[in-house]
Amino acid sequence: MNAILLAILLLPILAALALWAIPAGIGDRLAAAYGSVISGLVLVGSVVLWPRTGGWFAYAPLQNEDVRPLRAVTDVPWIPALGVRFHVGVDSISMPLIVLTALLTFLCCLYSLKITPRIGRTRSLIALLLVIEAGVIGTFSAMDLILFFVCFEIVLIPMWLVIDMWGDDHDPVGRRRAALTFVLMTVLGSALMLLGFLLVFRRAGTFDIVQLSNQPVLGGHGVALAAALLIAVGLAVKVPLWPLHIWLPDAHAKAPTVGSVILAGVLLKLGTYGLIRILVPVLPDATVTIAPYLAGFAVVAIIAGSLACLAQTDVKRLIAYSSVGHMGFIVLGIATLSPAGLRGALFANIAHGIITGLLFFLAGAIKDRHDTSDLRAIGRALYARLPRIGALLTFACLASLGLPGLAGFWGEMLVLLGAYNPAAVLPRTTYLVFMVIAGLGTVLTAAYFLRLVRNLCQGDPAENPPAAFAVDLSRIELITWAPLITLTVLLGVWPALLLHQWVTL
């Protein structure tokens, strides 16, 4: 198992370096095929490794640590003078996120076989996607705070370049501004997070996450509270949690399709994963102190994101703002510190990655056919002009708004259940208010997605004739999107695939 984890961790970045070393004559399609093979091997390796970790979200951070044994462990000295180790491993929390990362990266490379940004330079784009994959897998498997920070940072510059170089070619100034805002905000969050890690080291004398989880930094005031605040704010930038979300809409709107898929489906999960992996078990008392405030910001994010969606006229910006609300649900689940809330957050992490990845693929397809993502310019009657894409967009919207039987339902339901019955150390009345507000957010979510379907898909075909060049669902799009559609249904009807045993803990 150790060899498999090291292989899926190192293969993408080594393959990216090899791709850059190849002479410039390599064609776009060959570069995309190379990326598809490498990311496909990583996906196969992650799927093989997953059952060996238990495969389930059997984890309760405030209970016995033995419920999530670490597997595929490699623990060797890295920077002995600072006590930093190359310590990696996986368990039932990190493994599904690694599989999600591998799947979305593979699908993006596969998609690029036929559909690439008009700007070109596909070889560099594929190489950057592989570097991002390596950094994300490293973050999800890191068991040392400094290693976590380094892997966390690896993804920033590649994503900045993806947005800046391959973003919206109609608005070069806007895409550069979006890329710069993204990198500056996330670097600021990372700096705050690193300061929190150093405070933890000052109190505990170690950066090892496993050791810190078994012997946490106790106390809800002083250094422990300062460390918790710094780590929480640093990770909240990445989530992003309101009001630190200002970089997200423009980054999504200006990024290429594959950039938006990776950003929403994978990179946002680094923040929520860090809250669960580090903040909750390492600083339990301080987390209890700040949890109601985290929950408060989360419910504001749910409402603010939903209201912003109702005002959008750009389909990519609408989906981006919807992510603000959905990630708010995930943070609310974490802030309940209850088994149901935490499992709901973990499930919603995966469901959001799958569904929002599909939504951004669909938004990219619509933009490619109309040369814009502005709903006013696209027009209505998508059912008549692009019936298959219109139907899939409706399906993805229904999944995202939490329709029972699809993947988006279970995470939100469990989060609301966790808010109804939070951890005993938290004020239940406060969380009941949060539950009601979050419930209102689900109504607003349904409102803006149904409004999108009505304004984009329905209408008189005579008033919105199909363009002569418009092609409905292509073969590569069907192949790329089929796994996401299948998983959306599968997790909706069989949530025990990820939530096995959650009710017994």
C-alpha cells in the first residue's frame, strides 16, 4: 500500500516535468492523451488503494481516534533540524477525496482530447493540471503540518497560470485580475494558516498531525485560541467562507472549463478538509469556542450566496456563487461537531465536487457553442436548440438543489440534522436558529436553479432559433460526463457507499 500511495503522489508531478522536457513539436491531442494516460493510472491506483483504508467515512474527531486507522504510511525524516518529517498516509476521510481528485483530473485531460482553449499551448495546460493533482493528493495525504502547508501551496501557482493564460480570451484584463486576486487572497490565507501551525508547534513541540490528534493542544483561550483563529481564517479563504469569498466568482467566470472544474470540484475541498483534519482534532477546546462563530458565518454564506445567484446573468458566475452557499453548508456541518454534521460535511464535500464539476462542464459546453456565458446573449429554449445538453443541465441543477434520490440531498440533510442536535458542549438554541436559516437557504437554492432552468431551457423555439454551427452533445462530452452523472445517481440511491456505519458512532 505504501508503494501505491507514493506512486499516485509522485507520478503526476514527474510526468508533468517529463512533458515539459519533451520537444515543443508535440501536438495538442498527443499531450492530452499523455495526460489522460497518466491521470488514468493515478485514478486506477487510488481506486485500488481505497478499499484497503476501510473505504468509509467512519470517523468521529471528538471520539476514539482508533476509528480511523491510518494506512499506507510513509514516515521518514525530511528537515530534521526543524523536526519536519515526510509523513504521509490515508484513511477513510482522505481516500474518497483522493479518488475524487484523480477522477476529475482524468476527466479534464480526457475532455482536452477534443475540446481545448482557443489560446492553445495544451501541453503546458496538461502539465499544470498534473502538478495541481500531485499537490492536492499530497495535501490530502500529508500527516505533517509543514508538509500539508507545502502541498497546499503547490497548487496555487499552477491554478493562477491556468486562469491567467487560458482564461476568457475575450477579456484578457479581467482574467488577469481574477487570477491575481485568486493568488493574493489564497497566499494571504496560507500565511495566516502557517502562523497558526507555528503556534501549535510552540505549544506541542511537534508538527506531526497524528501525534497532535492523539495528544491535542488543550485550552480554549490564549495561544490555543489564537492558533485556532489563524488556522480557521486561513482555511476559510480557501473554502471560501463569506466574507472571504470575493476571489471566487471572477476566478470561475474567467477560468477555462477544465480550470473551473478543478477549482470547484477539488481545490475548494482543501479548506474544508483542513478544518476536519487539523482544526477539530488538534485544537478541540479552541474549536468549541469558535464553532458557533464559524456556523454563523456559514449560514450567512448560504443566504448571501443564494441571493447573489438570483441576481446573476452569467451562468458561470451563478454556479460559482452557488458554490459559496454549498460550501457554507459544509462548514456548518463541521461547526456542529456532531457525528451527523461531520458525516454530512464529508458526504457533501464529495457530492459537491461531482455535481458542480458536471455543472461547470455543462456551462463550458454552452459557452463554447454561443461564444458567451451571458444568459441574455444565449437566449432561451435550450431544450429545442440543444435538447440533450439542456436535459443534462436540468438534471445537474436538480441534483445541486438537493432533490431526494440524487447525491446533493444526503449531505444537506445530515448537516441540518447535525445543526438540530449539535455536540453537547455547544449552545443548541443557537444552532436551531442556524438550522432554520440554512433551511431557508435550501428554498432559495431551489428558487435560483429553477429560475435558471426556466430562463435558459424553456421558451419559444421560434424566438430562439438554433445556430447553424451548434452541435448537441458530442461523443467526447458524453464519455467525459457519464461518470459524474452515474455517481450523482449512485450516491443518491446508495449513500451507504460513503456513509456506512455513521449512525452507530
